[in-house]
Amino acid sequence: MATPTTVYISPQQRKRLFQRARRRSTSFSEELRAALDFYLDLPPDFDQQAFSILVQEAQASLERGIARLDAMSKRVKTTGRKLDEIDRRLDELTQNRI
């Protein structure tokens, strides 16, 4: 069971917690407890700077992957159009021979 506690947070933190609670259909208190649990589950020697670098590298890798997927999607569409054109021409050839 949760116990009432006074915690001073910035107006921006309060606003963001309320927004998150609204989006997730939870309460402000549930979101605050979840944030505290997340923080408390971190190892005591957690290196925030190293984690930030890791997150940046992961984001860059994700963006490269998305760019590759976009390029491949474009190639697949182009190939599909070319195959459709070949199929149309084959149909014309078949029709002309009949």
C-alpha cells in the first residue's frame, strides 16, 4: 500500500507526468511511482553519460536501418513497376500471336 509523501517537482515535470498519465490511462501517482521504480532499479553505479552515449549510438543505428529500409522499399516498388511493364508487354505479345 502506498503512503502519502510530499515531493517537490518542477512545473514541467508535473505537466509531463500528467500528460503521460492521460495518454496511458493511469493516474499521476502511478506514473510517479513507475518513474521512481525505474530509477531505483538502476544499478547504484549507473553511468548516465555512458548510457546517453549508448542511446545516441542506438538512435543513429536505427536511423541508418530505417534509411536502408526506405531505399529497399523504393527499389522493390521500382522493380514491381518494371515487372508489371514486362507482364503487360508479354500479354500484348501473346495477344498479337493469337
